[in-house]
Amino acid sequence: MHRRLLSLTRDARFPLLSTILSGLLAGWLTIGQAWLLSRVVDGVFLRGQSLAQALNPLTLILVVIGGRALLTWLSEVSANAVAVRVKTDLRQRLFAHILRLGPAYARGQRTGELTAAAVEGIEALDAYFSQYLPQLVIAALVPISILVFVFPIDLLSGIVFLVTAPLIPFFMIMIGKGAEIVTKRQYETLRLLSAHFLDSLQGLTTLKLFGQSKAQTKTIARVSDQFRDATLQVLRITFLSALALELLSTLSVAIIAVEIGFRLLYHRMEFQPALFLLVLAPEFYMPLRALGARFHAGMNGTTAAKRIYEILDTESREQRIESSQTSSNGSPFSTLYLSNLSYTYPGESTPALENVNLTVKHGQRVALIGRTGAGKSTLVNLLLGFIKPSSGKITFGTKVQNSKFKLQNYISWVPQRPYIFHDTLAANIRLGKADATDAEVTAAARAARLHDFIETLPEKYETVVGEGGARLSSGQAQRLALARAFLKDAPLLVLDEPTSSLDPETEALLEESTRQLMEGRAVLVIAHRLNTIFQSDHIVVLDQGRIVEQGTHRELLAQNGLYASMVKTYESQVASTELQVENLPSPTPQQPSNPQSPTANLQLPISNYQLPTRHPSSVPPPPSPLPRLLSFLNGNWRLVALSVLLGAGTIGASVALMGTSAWLISTAAVAASVADLGVAVVGTRFFGIARGLLRYAERLVSHDVTFRLLSRLRVWFYERLEPLAPARLMEFRAGDLLARIVGDVETLEHFYVRVVSPPLTAVLVGLFTSIFLASFYPALAPVFLTFFLALGLLLPLLAQTLSRRPAARTVRLRADLHTRLVDGIQGMADLLAYGRGAERLKQIAAAGDDYGEAQRRMARVTGLHSGLSTLLTNLGMWTVLYLCIPLVNSGELAGPMLASLALLTFAAFEAVTPLPLAAQMWNSAREAARRLFEVVDTEPVISEQSSAISEQLPVANYQLQITDLTFAYPNAATPALDRVTFNLQPGASVAIVGPSGAGKSTLANLLLRFWEYSSGEIRLGGESLHGLDPDEVRARIGLVSQNAYFFNASVRENLRFARRKVTQEEIEAAARSAQIHDFILRLPKGYDTFIGEQGLRLSGGERQRLAIARALIKDAPILILDEPTANLDPLTEKQALETLFGLMKRKTSLLITHRLAGLENVDEILVMDRGRIVERGTHAELLARAGLYRRLWDLQNRILEAGGADENFQ
């Protein structure tokens, strides 16, 4: 893996070389500085030199310090340049490969996992390339350079260095091997965390429907805790490795100090080389310690890289279409041949398609029909190149040639479930043609019968429609997809259930537009609605993956096979009703003929309850996030205090070690007896061991507190997010929310680890060090504090100021990457079908470049304060040394204290060195916190609180009373509902029909308490919905939606969401009633088969039947059916309707539908148009009235005029 990662640096060789050379040159300058320092101390302490005599080497020290500072800046900037270049290129390469793998691959993965690989996984490589890889070379070169100087000076010290140095990488590797498994587990847990959060966020509305949204908090907590435990397990091993390295290096320094001290005592060594070796000893181990500290980052990088290369190594199954000719009009399309085409999904034994032979000629309209799951959509996926046939071939033209022609470039595709991007309506339509003019977009919208609706919106074509088209009805989303197809204007038009979400009137209107579009083109129509296909030139009937019949409508009726049975089933649903209509008296249009109608108008008191809202001008500015972030530490301040004390103790031990070691060898140079060194020898050993142990304890305590807080933060964020779904969450994109709950929460780690404790630690260290220095010479304390405050206060302020904008930009751009990747992966099929994959790749590449540029700016700031830290730290030591020289000359300061005070001053600055980076991290943490609080501070549409009424007077019956209900969506010009009134008695059933966008689904959203109403009243069991807990209301309602959400789990788990304690027998009974049990048993693992993200491994009809089964399991007293038979073929639809109508007889039921099938079974039908009830009555009454309902009925049943009532059925 290291070789593959190293190969990525080919285009970043110069910055990588620059990083290594900077580190090496800085190491050489450190050697020079140590030699100059030892020469100054030796000259003043033993040779009695004055300040003037020592001025030359002191001046050279300043030059060296300046050089080290400059090289520190250069190393930081160039290291970041390596990482950014590699990450940007790899991210682009990864997404390009995911595009090549196509939707079939993406549907088998979790979007959250793929996004985690492309963002968190690639970001894990940052430390590998910017820290670990350069340090690997520096850790070899700098110690060798030091040994070159040490061996000629002192052979024994060189041997100590040579023997102890290999022990550091040895222990690092040995302990690292133990960390490899847990690091992999940590990364796997991160992937699971991302995938689980995204699934939960996108399915939050479904969780609320089934009363599972609050219970999901426990699952979120469990997954967060798993990630926390995995991370802490890795960190414990990492800190153990660091402890071993700390002990080895500090004890080695102590050994060097002691053995040099004793040789000085016995006059076997000169003082100047002895001090030189002592000052050099920590610098010898520093690169090795840094490598050990960065070994964990390197391991994280290689673990993440394994997953990235696992994706990159996946073989692309991109389908190639063979082409040989161009049509006469310049279009590269003439005839399409499918020859013995077969396809079997991975892991399954039964073919989805088997030996399919089909010809689609230029100008021909071919229709595919069959039961749900017959293989129709699989055939489309093969045409679009999303999957590769198991056998057979797709050819274009008369001769087969081996070319790389992609048929998808010449297909206008209207999918069964179009992906609507979180963008404007115009941008979504332009997916069909990127350079379309406004006039062309408008023309396409007109052709799709969408223009009039768009004109009612405040911002018209610039209206943002929300992720997944959340602000559009299903019919409007379907028409938007049709507008894309009209705009692309391709020679082959593939319509996959193009009218499944359209009412009969819109469907009929679109027929004319579609007919115009079809002229001169080949058309492949896949549909369950017979109206959509009966006029086709050629109809192909699929069953269990095979073509069982083909011909024209009349030819297939004459064959009396599967197609004829579908038509007969459809005809039987209307024939008996029409006979009843003929003998019905014509009722007056104002009053339903049935005096016992369950929706007879009731005069109910209308509540003037108003949704509490705040005017934007009254909203106070957001408070500072600092107090809120600190409030999460409540209950943990003792542990924070402990980590501060341990941190201060760690640095104090380091200060004492350097000061004692310097005093030891200085005293040894003039001491007469070994007794003079006894305490110093013991102290050196003690402080060496104490530093390692205290650092280990401090890291464990601080990180344990931090990761427990982060786990709590994720749970808290989800808890605050849950009441916002679905209405308020339309304002946010799923990828952005994922970035907040994963990336932004992770960013806060830096706040709790780097921002809270280190400043307090610095205060303690600075206070005690200044007191110690003042005890020798009072003027030293203010000098020390000047540099200490410059490093700990002024430099952090500078870093914070300079990094404020790039830090905030970095957080935002990282979220933007998340969002674009989620959109790109989940909308991949639409992007590829319309040839926009390359454009999306460019957008993600551009976003990656912007993100990289923001990181470069951050690196420049980091390099600046790192360089200034090096400068000020060494200047502080130099100044103390400069001030102490006259004191030694005058006898006011003992000679052995000269080196001791200089070195302990240098060591004390370790307390403030992290503070500039902490200030820089605070900017990122503040932006991350702002983004989190921005979501949780959003006012929910409905205040979820149990009222006293709902607690004292539980709902005793399930009567629904709706009176003068008026509702408009925010910023809408016209109301979605306008003075709607009806009464639904317990056990009664009402159907609501009407054109798309008439307000039918809006009514369901209000009943389910997803939106709040302020005008009119809704009562359940006599109680206003305003006074009932929304969860209590939803618990009494079962919903079958045409866009049901399914989780990336097994069939069984998806069904258990409806009722957690359901038995297997009850699950199977519901599945049988929904006509899906037999299909489930044919799956590879039956009820334990995973159905993929959003259930996309199932066909539309299979998902719909699963949704019906889920509603049957919930068994709520009120049933809302919103297009329950969408995407079902006529035979399955009949069986499903029989089940549903049987169920409705036992429930209080509301049926929302475009399909006017079986409505004679409901007690009353409400016909809605433009938000108003324009007709009401029974099925027979409305047919006799010859109004809107009758017109919709006639349009729906056009097939009967084309010979559906054939003598074959007499």
C-alpha cells in the first residue's frame, strides 16, 4: 500500500523534495545552534568571557534562529502542497471511477460510505503525505547527520545514541502492528457511522410515520459509541506507543547527561563538547519521536487508502454498444437490435432477463409491459450501459463492429423515479441540455405541461425545489423529468413509467406533446398503465424475464394471453360500474344524493389558532458558540482540571529535566566530589520517567472526555433535528447535514483537545517558571513573560485573525464536497443518462480545488505561526542567556545556572507552542459549531409537546372533521388548500381525486402533522390536532405513499419498522396480502435479503407492495393511501386493491389517487382542483354529473374505445 501511495506523489515531487530538504537543513542548523550555544556557555562559565567577547557567537545564533524559522515555514507550506495535490487528484480519480462503475455499483453500496471514502478517507491521507512521509526520510537523515558530529567528539555518547535510536522505530512498529487491526475497525466504524446517519436523515420522515424517529436516538447513540470506543481503542495503543518513545528518548537524554557528568567530574571530557552533546541529545531523538507521533497518522492513511483502492480496483462494468452506421439525417441512430440478451444480478441464480430478442426501428414506438419485476427496468439499465449483459449483445446498425459508441448519448430517458437535484427548476430542466436558452427551457416546460405551475411560484424558474424535489408533488416531478427529455431532443426516447404519477387529464395533455416529440424518433415505452401503451406500433409482453407475447394491441387481444388478461382485468373494474350508472337518477349538483354520506357538512367551531412565528427582524443575532460549547463540559470539569494538571506536570517535568541535566554537567565540570551530583542524578532519572507517564495519562484523560462529548453531541444533534423533519429539513441538503453530523462534530475534537485545556496548562507553567526565574534575578521574569505572552497571546491572536476566513471557508467547502458527492452518487443514473457525468466530475473537481486552495491558505497561516513560534521560542532562550552572562561575570548568578536557566526557559515555551494552532483551530471549530447550532436553532413547524388535553382525554374514536381548512406553503403565491371541509366518520372511506398539484398530498401532510395549519380546523375524535401530540396523531395513522422510503437493511428489518414486536407469522401474512411474499421467498436470503439504499435493488412495483405490507403490519385505525397502486401492473393492482378495500372496510380510510379504479368501493369521492373541492359524491353520482370527475374517467378509459371490449371477453 505504501508503494501505491508513494506513486501518487509523482506530480508533487518538487514540494515533497522541498519539505524533506527543509527538514534536513533545519536539522543541520539545529546542530550548528547547539555548538554555538555550548561555545558561549563554556566561554562565559569556565573561561570568564565577557558579554562583548561572546557577542560574535551570540550574533551567529540569531542568524541560525532566523534560518530555522524560515525553514519551518517553508516545510509547513510545501508539506501541505504535497498533501493537497495528492488529495485533490485522488478524489477526482475516485469519483470518476465511481461514475464509470455506474448506478448498478452505487446501488449496491451505501452513499454515506462512498462519501466517507471520498471525503474523510481522502482527508486521512493528509497527515500521511504532509507529516508521516516527509518525517520518514527526515527521521533517517537528521539523526545520521548528528551522529556524524557526535562520533568524532565522543565515542561513548555516539554508541548510546546508536544503540537507543533503533529501539524507537522498533517499539513503534511492534506496537503499531497491534494498532493495525483496531485502526481498520475504527475506519470501518466511521464508514458505518456516515452511512447510518445519511440513511437515517433521508428516511427521517418514514421513521416519524412509524413512531420510530425518537427510538432511533438509541441506534444513533449505539453507533456513535461504537465509533468512540473504536477511536479510543486506537488512541490507547497510539498513546502507549508514544509513552514508549517518550520514555526511551527522555531516559536516553538522562543517561547521556549522567554519563557525561561523571566523565566531567573525573576530568575525562571537556565541558564545551559535553554541553554540546547534552543540548543535541533531545534534538537527536526529536525526529524519531515525531515519526512515532505521526506513525498513527500514517496508519490511518494506509487504512483509508485500502478502502479507496478497493473501490478503484473494482472492475468497471460499463456497457459498450456496438455501432456501424449513421442515419440519413445525420443522427447516429437507425435500428437497435437486442440479440439473445440475458442478465442475472450478482448473487442471484434466476435471470432477470433471459434470451430477449427485440428490434426497435427508427420512427417506431415499441412498448414493454409485464408484471412488476418482469425485467423491464433491467432492460433499460442495459440500454443505458449501467450494467453489462451476462450474455447476448446490443447492436446498432446492420453490421457489428467493435467501437466504443455509447447509446446513452442518443437517448432521452424519463426514469420511473427521476432524481431532482437541490437546485432551481431551470437548472433541473437544463440537465437535458446544458447550454439551453431560457426560451428552450420554457418551451420544454410547456411541452411537459409544467409551465403554468412554474408561473405560479414567486421566483418562477429560479425557484429552488429542494433535495429530491421535496417541494414538488410526484406528478410535478414526473413532468419535470419529461421536460428534461423534451429538451434533450434525442433520436431514441425511453419512457420508464412516464405517467405513473400523473392524473388522466395531464396524461392526455402530455400525449399530444409526447406524440410531437416522437415524430421521426424511435420510442421505447415501459409502463403498467394500459392507456400509455395501447396505441404503440408494437407491444412486447415480458414475464419472468422472457418475452412471452408481442404484437399490436388488437393482435395481442386476439391471442388471449397475458396481455389480454391484463386488459380484461382492467375492463372488469369499470364495466359493472358503467352499467350501474345507466340506471341512476341524476342528483342535484349541489347536494350528494346519499343523505347518510360520511362527509355531510358539519358546522364545527373554527379555531383561530395561529402558528407562533417570529418576524425576521425580531430574531436576535446568534449568540457566541463558546459558552454553548463549554456547556457540554458540564459534569466533566473535574476531568478537564485533571487533564490540565497532568499537562502542566508533563511540561514541568520536561523543564525540570532540561534544567537539572544542564546543572548536572555544569556542576560536574567544577565539582570536587560525586556527592555534589547525587540529587541531580536522581532528579534527572525521575523527571525523565515522570514526563512520559504524565503525558500518557494527560492524553488518555483529555481524549476520553473529548470523544465522550462528541458522541453526546451527535445524539444531541439528531434529537434536535428530529422535530424539524420533514418541513424544515427541506431547507437543508442531506449531504450538508451529513457533513455537519460527521465532519463538523469531528472538527470540534480540536476545540476540546486543543482549545480548552492547553491555555490553562500554559497559565500554570508560565506562572511557576516566571516565579522560578525571578528567584534568581527578578528582571528575568518579565523578560520571560514577554516572550511567553507573545507566544501564548499575541501569536494566537494573529493566527486567529489571519485564519478566520480561510478556516470558515474550509469548513463550508468541505460540507459542499459532501453535498455534491451525495447528489452525484444518488443522482448518478440521471447524470449519466443525460451525459452530464463529466460535468458533475468537473464540478466536484472544482469544489476539490477550492477546498484545496482554502487548505493551502490555512497552511500558510500555520507555517507563519510555526515559523514565528520557532523564532520567538529561541529568541526567548537567547535573551535569557544574554541577560545572564553579565550576572555570571559579576558573580550574582552561579556559573552552573547559566546553561540551566537558558535550557529550562527553552523547555518552558513548550506550554505555549500549541496555542497559535489552537487559535487557528478555534476558527474551524467556531464555524463548525455555528453550522450545528444553525440547524438546531431552527424553529420547528410544529411544536412537539404533549398537551394536557392529550394526556387527560385520549382520543376515543377516529372521526376526522376538517372545516374550512386553508393552507399555503411558505412564500407561495396561491394556497395549496382553500376552504376544504369534509367529515370522515369512523369506519368510513373517502377518496380524494383530481389533477396533479390539486392539494391532495398537502392534505395528507397536514393530517400527519408534518406541516402546521393556521386557518380552519382539523379534529380527530373531537379534539383539535393543535392540542394533540404529533406522535400520538401519527401513531393512529397508517400511510402507503407512492414514494415510500426504504432503509439499507433487510426486507424483514424494513417491515419491522412498522411495529417492532411483530412476529414472523404476522410479517408473512402481511406480505401475502400485499402479493409480495412469493417474490421475497425467491430472493437469495428470503426475508433477510438486503434491498439496498432506498430499496433500489427492488423494482418500483416491488417497493410499492412492500410499502403496502408495512402499512398492514402497522394496523393503525386510520389509513391514508397516497397512490397505493402506483407502479403496479393491472393484475397485481387488482389483487392489491382487493386487499386494500377489504382493509378499508375495517378502518377510517382516506384514499388519495389519480387512478380512478375501484372507487365504487368508497363511501364518498372528493374531487379537488387548485386546492378546492369542486365536486363530491359517490362514484355513480359523479359519473352521472358529467363534471371534472367524468372527464377524468373518460380520459383514463380511452383504451376501451380502442377495442378493449373485444368479443374475446364476451
